[in-house]
Amino acid sequence: DTGVSQDPRHKITKRGQNVTFRCDPISEHNRLYWYRQTLGQGPEFLTYFQNEAQLEKSRLLSDRFSAERPKGSFSTLEIQRTEQGDSAMYLCASSPRGGARGTGEEVDYGYTFGSGTRLTVV
Amino acid sequence: SQELEQSPQSLIVQEGKNLTINCTSSKTLYGLYWYKQKYGEGLIFLMMLQKGGEEKSHEKITAKLDEKKQQSSLHITASQPSHAGIYLCGAEKTSYDKVIFGPGTSLSVIP
């Protein structure tokens, strides 16, 4: 496993169309995160999963956005009825989270990020 | 909205010079992360600090977390063109919470 993979790298779509992105995390990582980043800004949290359970979804995420991780492995992020404001880089990250930090159960090396999917809505 | 502030917003330095980037939070943090990002690419993990007063180094990059765990600095010694990119600090408010990121500091190193 060479890291976190995201597909596609680039997507251009017309306003109103639906788009779906895929993220394949590092296989032994049980947590998977989605972020959105616009030019000149830091990544903005969207949602995250622990295994197949979606544990948190940002209040900033409208109902047009949905994410799944059906078998606790890869994840998909779908945007329905895209708007020009959805244009951004969508980043996926994974981490081996689980035990309480400081108990010796695991060592934290931070999130591993994919290269992102750049979405342009025209 | 960003809960972490970074300064400066951008930085241009001559190769060989030292530089410092700061990250500040209004609240005590559980963990503080530093990442580097090349334009149009994903983030590369640099270091994670958890204990107040902690300091870590990797090659020519040193990061420190203050005793109150509200401020961190990233120091690069003898900068090189390979250090150019966007430096992002990220933080967890509680153990294994999601990481929220600052707005980033853009670093350019002139040969």
C-alpha cells in the first residue's frame, strides 16, 4: 500500500450536474476524513468515518453533499446539483486511530493525505 | 471559520536565511500538527506536538509548543529552495478529535 489514493485528480463539470469522488485510504487505517480547500485557505473539515460509521459531519456541509464508506475501506463523496461555489480541492486523509493516546496503544504520526481531487464547476 | 491564526500570511526569504512561522489559538489545544503543502497537492505531515513546552526537530525544521498549548512556532534554519511551499498548522481540541487547520503561510525561497 503506497498511501492514500484519490480519483479523479481533476473534474470539470457543468453547474447542476452530480459528481462523485473516490478515496482509497491506507488499508490498515480505520479513520477516513474529507476536507475541502479553496485557494489561499487551509483545508476545511467536511466529515469523517471510523470504519464504516460516519461519526461527524460539518454544519457547513449542505444536504447536496453525501459521503459513504460502505465496507470500512474506500469512501465516496457525492455532490448533487453542483454550484460554482463548490469549485475547490477535495482532500481525503486517513489515520490509524482507535486507542487512547498516551496508553501505548499506538503512535500518532498524523493524517496521511491523498493528492486531492480538483473540482471546477462551470 | 478559522479558529487558528497563522503569521505571517506569506514570506519571501533568501536562500540560507532562517525564518519562523507562528500559529496561535485562542483556546488550549490537545494536539498541534504542522504540515507542508506544495501547490495543487496534498499535505505532507511534518511534526506533531502534544505536551506543553515540547520541541521537536526534523532535519532543519524545529517546532515548539508553548506551555499553555495555545501557540506554536515553526523555525527553519538555513532555508533552501526545497523548503518552499505552504505551511499549515492544524490542531485537535480533544483527544482524537478531527484536526482543524489554520489558513497557511506561503513560503518562497529565492536562490
